[in-house]
Amino acid sequence: MNSNDVLTIVGCLLLGYAVVHLVLRKPTAPQPAPQPTPAPAPRAPETPRWCRVLELPSDASVEQIREAYRRLISQYHPDKVASLGRELRELAESKSKDIAIAYQEALQDRGDAPR
């Protein structure tokens, strides 16, 4: 057997492998076209900060705002938690300041001057 015979045998083996591979391979499903990315949904308007702090809806009346302010300011008054420790007193002071600021913002938003 000479080198030409070896090359012929190798060529036939490669050709046979290629034919078998093409015939026996599993057909692949066609790839779907890439879908365009949908446009982002419109964002709902963010609720005002005072709504979250005073725990009220954005359409609350001035009277509801005043009632919520009075309820929360009495609940978080620093003198009520003074006996529970310095950390809670500082936390209550911070929360009551935040409530007072939110109350002013709410009344300004409603066009009513704070009393």
C-alpha cells in the first residue's frame, strides 16, 4: 500500500463521515426573529412625600391632614418615650420633626397656610 492509497482511504472516510453527519443530524428548528423590546410602561406619578409620612392618600382634605398630624405627633412625641431610653427619644425627635415638615408641605400643597 502506497501513500496514494492511504490518502484515498482517508479521503473516503472523511467524505463518508461528512455524508453520515449531514444525513443523520437532527434538524434544528428555525430560530425565531428577535422580538423588539417593548416600550416601558408609563410610570405612575410619584406620591408626594407628605402622603407617605402622614399615611394619607394624595387627595386628603385639609381636615384629614390636620387630624393625621395631631395623631402622629402625639404618638411620636419625644416626651412620651423619654422613659424608654435615649435612643428611642432621639428616634422620636427625628420622626416628629419629619412629621412636622410633612404637615407643612401638605398644607402648602393644599394652598392652606400652617397654623
